[in-house]
Amino acid sequence: MYSLPHFKEPDPQVVIEFMKQHPFAMLIGNADGRSAATQIPLLFEEREGKMILLGHMMRKQDHHKVFEKNPDALVVFIGPHTYVSATWYNDPHQASTWNYMSVHARGTLSFLDEKELEDALRKLSLHYENNDQQSATVFDNLPHEYRSSLMKAIVAFEIEVSSVEHVFKMSQNRDEESYQHITEKLKAEGGDAAAVAEMMEERKSKVFPS
């Protein structure tokens, strides 16, 4: 991961909020010289000052087997990203680039028991159903037979995060006129590019405080 001061966010709470807003993260592990990577929805929790990531995975797949051997986990959170053409700079005779925001969280993964799996499924389903306890798809409202079958196929885990690194690369190294031009071009493209432009607009006062 790049470690350049002008692509860093000084407020750690902003980084945490980014993780919460982009919970479908890439979980990466390694054992016996082989890596496994799976995108998994996660739930962020804080317990006694510790950062915990809660989720579940299918049993006996490559990710399960890897973490049974080596609990070291890397979780990558990434938001919208887009190409930025150097033709949008005041001086276009430079390399083009890519704007993106990414957080890398490292920690130790622990598998949970059956009771903790129930709790995890309850928390995750309620969270992603906006805490609607009447929703038919939250854990406690699923048929008992279905729940039993589901739980045999998956295993819950939590990751105690030991370190967090990030890169918020959003054209902070450009002059204000170029920054504004990039934002306008990205807004016109729509999709992820427009989402990046929106983030750049929100952050502009930090980049150019005057």
C-alpha cells in the first residue's frame, strides 16, 4: 500500500466510517504458500476499545481451510474508483492516474462456536435489514429447518483488528483549478466516476482550506 502523507486522512474516525460504509470487503489469508481471497459482508463492532470485524463463510472451502491453518487475516475495503486523465490537468503533459479510497485492516481471525454463529447471523441479518425485526429474512424469522440446514454449511468468525492502513487518493496533489476540472469531468461521466467526484467535492475544503 502507498504511504504518502498527502493521500492520508488525519481523522481516524473518517477511516472507520469508510469501512462501515463499504462492508463488502475482500478477506485474504495465506497458508502453505497459497493465498485465498473471498469477498464477504462484514459487521463492524467495537468492544472494550478493540476493533472487531464479524462475518461468516462457507465451510470446507479454500478460505476456511486457509484460516484453519493460519489465522493472520488481511481485509481490504474499497469504495468507488475511476480513471483520471492527465488531459484534465492545467499541465496535461504528465501521466494519467486512478482515484480511489482503500483501507487495509490486519488482524487475527477466530472461528466461533454454534451459539456464536446464531448470534452472528442474527446481528448480520438485522443490520442489513435495517433492524427491521418483522422482516421475513432476519435469522429469527426463518423456518427452523432452513436455519439448521444453513448453519451446517457455514461457520462464523471474528477478526480482532491489530492495524489499519489507508490510502485516500483523490487528486489532493493537484492545484485547485485542476482539482475542480477533474471533479467536473468525473461528474459528467456518471457511475463510479460521479461517486468519486462527489467525494472530492465533500473533501475539497480539507484539501484547499483557504
